[in-house]
Amino acid sequence: MFRRFVKKHRLNWPQVRLGAQSEVGADYGIKDVSVYILVGPDG
């Protein structure tokens, strides 16, 4: 679903999605991510 949204809306900047399946998510006990943050080119 995430990849389809990115492709459909032509979001051509780097996309990062980490969750429980990632090493970082496992290290911090993350089970779900309920917020997405959009960071512009100016940071």
C-alpha cells in the first residue's frame, strides 16, 4: 500500500518506512507506526 501511494502520487524523493520488521523497530519494541512525517528539502 505504501509503495502504491508513493508511485501514484509521484513522490520522487527518498521514502523511509520502518516498523516492527526492521532491525531498528525490533530494537525499540515498535509494533506499529501510526504517524507519517513529511520532511521538506529545507529540513
